[in-house]
Amino acid sequence: MTHHAISQHVAALVGAIPSQPTAAEKAQPAIKPGFRLVPTLIGRPSDPNPATVWIECPTWCTLEHANDRQIAIEDVWHSGDFVDLVLPHRDGTELLAYFRLGLDPYSSDADKRRTFVYGEDGEGVHGRYMDPDHIDEMCDRMQAAMEQLRALARAARATAAEGDSEPDMDEALRRVREGGAV
């Protein structure tokens, strides 16, 4: 059997054609890096048959969307683990503020459609939305304040060991407030 010149060229090209995705592969949506697909419960509380919708969810999100029913897909937002800032005292501790990652993909606020840090004090109904630069600035100020707090602790220990003489304590506090060492 002889091969025609055209069929030889076609045969050579067949191996160079990339394989096409199967029907099952076509059914899988493309997921952004850092995200995963999770089931989400959508429907009014009075609806006995809410819908389960699969959504992209950031890998840092700790909400159980399958159990956290929302009325509409636009109501779904993402939240990460809490970072608590507590004030220790002799009676225990007190929560001063807590922070977490957040993402509200359907927000009318473009800044909330990007990952942000959300902080609140637990007292009011409104928290604060912060971008990473805000957090870096806050941490820089807190780090400086922490050094001053450590100096206060050193001063308290030193003066307690010496019998808490009032003039020494006042002098140590003055130095700490001025940013100096004890």
C-alpha cells in the first residue's frame, strides 16, 4: 500500500496536536491559586429546601459555609482565625481587640473585594477594615509601646526588690516615659 504525501504530513502532525480535555475535565471550573471549592448553603431561613452552591473560598477562611446559611450568594463573605489582643491583670484577662483576615467578594466597596484585616474591640457593633500597610504601621507603634511596657515591668520588679521607694519609682517612670532605660 502506498502512502500519499498528504497523509504522511497529516500523520506527522497528529502527534503534535495537544490532547483535548475530557468531558469530566471540562466540567471542573478553574480555581484561583490560594482558593478551594466549598459547599455553601443559600436560602431564606423559612425555606425548607435551601440550595447548596459551590463557591471559591480562600484557603485561610475558617467559616463553615455549608452550615452558615446566607440568603443570597452576595451575602457570603470569608473570615480567618482570630488574633486576640488581651490585657492581663490580677483578676485574669480582658479582651482588648481581636483581628482576622476578611474578604467580601460581592461588596460594593472595592477594598473589601481584596483580602483585608478586620479588627474590632468587641464592645461596639462596628469594627475597622484595614489594609496590610495599616497593620504594619500599627505593629511598628505597638512594638515601640511593648518596649516601653517591658521597661515598666523591669522598673516595677527592680523597685519591688528594693522596697518600692517612692523617689526611685518616680525616677524610673520618668525615664521610661522619655524612652530611656531604667
